[in-house]
Amino acid sequence: MENNIESTQSKKRILSGIQPSGALTLGNYVGALRNWVQLQKEDIYESYYMIADLHAITVRQEPKDLRKNCMDLLALFIACGLDAEKEPVFFQSHVPAHTQLGWVLDCNTYMGELSRMTQFKDKSRKHADNINAGLFTYPSLMAADILLYQADLVPVGKDQKQHLELTRDLANRFNNAYSDTFKVPEPYIPKIGAKIMSLQDPMQKMSKSDPNENSFILLLDPIDTIVKKIKRAVTDSGSEVCCGEGKEGVENLMSIYSAMTNKTMDEITAEFEGKGYGDFKSAVAESVVDVLKPIQERYADLMKNKDYLESVYKMGAEKANYTARKTISKVYRKVGFIQP
Ligand code: ATP
Ligand code: LTN
């Protein structure tokens, strides 16, 4: 069988993205962004990080808000520690190969597979007045994002696992039908904080589109708001800081504290033995503020330098296009299109 997967690639590759569909939450940071920064520091991967603007319009977006969210997200990626000069950070819409491969994969994805996606079901429920075709085929476009870069690893939160499984199925399906073309990627889901829960309902994921503002912490929330939201977080009628049945609210705060301080759950239980929720919540709030304050300061500085941000995304698009074009021309050739 012809093996066309790039053999010159020396480092393993990473690709991931976040939608510019609103302000980032602590869940996005813990489940995704912070791991991107750590992985980039390890320097054993070549990484591509994108702002998934094409995905964002599967839900109605006000154009001026979308523009603002895109620039905010770019600045936040850098403020959180991504080195955008070293490796590409780019807007998905700046790389036409995403939509090109998205179409080819649409034609290799079954309706039944797409109907099973829980994100589609959730979002159809939330946006019942706009259940559009893009929302339905979103997972094929996400697979295209990943397969274009021949990514080995995709760091995401737990909610994206199902999309990753479909991506792997599509890669294998295409490779079997047309000969080896795509790397089959692995998800990278953190052990701690893979799913940070709502502060108001610990059975629900913390989500930036939750109508209850007390349910999430935004990376750019003012410090006193962060403290207030944590103090108001739902716990239970007991007073023990530990995990277990009925302790979901406390466990969620423990996960946040663990993610912020790198302490294990056992260490946290020991630290707060004999102390009440008041002390615990103060410590959680302090740990979140310690992490977010420097990010907010860097973000404010970056937003004053629009020229720099522009240079970053242009450079990112150039590098991303270079890699993506190689894959899409291979795919077009393999499916039988005449070379232009
Ligand atoms: P929306 O509320 O609009 O559906 P979202 O907050 O779920 O958005 P996405 O842009 O869909 O955010 O997700 C970006 C990344 O953040 C993904 O890797 C996702 O898995 C991760 N993520 C999102 N929410 C959480 C959470 N509560 N805990 C851990 N990871 C999360
Ligand atoms: N589907 C993801 C965002 C996303 C993504 C990607 C993540 C779009 N393309 C490629 C990883 C790799 C979400 O909704 N959180």
C-alpha cells in the first residue's frame, strides 16, 4: 500500500482549537489552554493552535462581537503563555484547506454518526430556532482541522472525546478507501480538570454559554467577582472537604484548587481536615486569583498592541497554510480530482 504520510516530519504534532463563541471560562483554561502551554514548553511536539471561527458560526454570531471575541481569544492564548512567535497560532478561516477537507470528509461521514454526537444534541436543544446543517456536520470539519496537520495528539477537555473518536474513524475510513493518507490522532485529556463543573449545578459542565453568570468564572472576570462567585458556589450541608457521593460541588472546587496549585486530592483533603468550607473557599479563590491576575495583566498589555497581534496571526496563517496545503493537495489527488 502506498504510504504518503509525511515521513520527513521529525517531531510529533499537536493541533487544537477553541471557538470564539464568547469569553473564556476557567473550564476552557483548565481543560484545554493550560495543557497546551505545558505541552509547548516540553518542546517535544510541533504545535498548531487555532481559533475555530468557522465553527463559531454554527450558532448565530453578531459580526462585531465575533470580531472582538476572535481578537480577545488570540490575546488570551498569548497571555496564558502560548509562544505564538515560535509556533503558529492562527484563525481557522485564514486557512482555506479546512473547508476544502471538511467537504471531502462530509462526503465520507454518515448521517447516523453525526446524529449520535452529544454536542449536536445539546446545541440543537439550546438553539432550537437555528438547527442548521453546519451544526450537524461540525464534527467532520473538526476532523478536517486535525487531519490536515497530521496531528498525533489533540489536547481537549473530556466533552470532545466523542468528536475525537469520530475523527479517528474518518481517518481510518479514508486511509482504507484511498491508501494511507492521514495520521490517526490520539486525544490528550488531562487527569485533573478534564471537566470542570458549573459552580451552581455541579452535575453540569461549566460553560461560557450558561445563562447563569454565577455558574462560571471567566478568565477576565474582575478579581472581586471571582472571589464572590467562588464564595457562592454550591457545596452541601456537611462541612468536610473530601470527595464522594453527594459531594460533587466540593469535589469540583477541589479539582479547581488542585489544577491551580498542583496539589493532589489527598493533599487537599489533609490540608483542610477540621476546617470548614469558609476557609476552603477562601483558599480556592486565592489560588484562582494568583493564576488569573498575571494573565489579565498580560492580556491588557497585549490588547494595547494591535499591530503585534496582527503580525502574530499573519505569521500563524502562513505557517498553517504551508502545512495544510500539502495534505489537501494529496487528498484531492487521491480522491481523483484533476490537478489544476
Ligand atoms: P460552549 O459553552 O459555547 O459550548 P465551551 O465553554 O464548551 O463552549 P469550547 O470552545 O467548546 O467551550 O471548548 C474549548 C475547549 O475547552 C475544548 O477542548 C473543551 O473540551 C474545553 N472545555 C470546555 N469547557 C470545559 C470544562 N468545563 N472543563 C474542562 N474543559 C472544558
Ligand atoms: N469542537 C471544539 C473546538 C474545536 C477543536 C478543533 C478542538 C474545533 N476544531 C480541533 C480540537 C481540535 C469544541 O467545541 N470545543
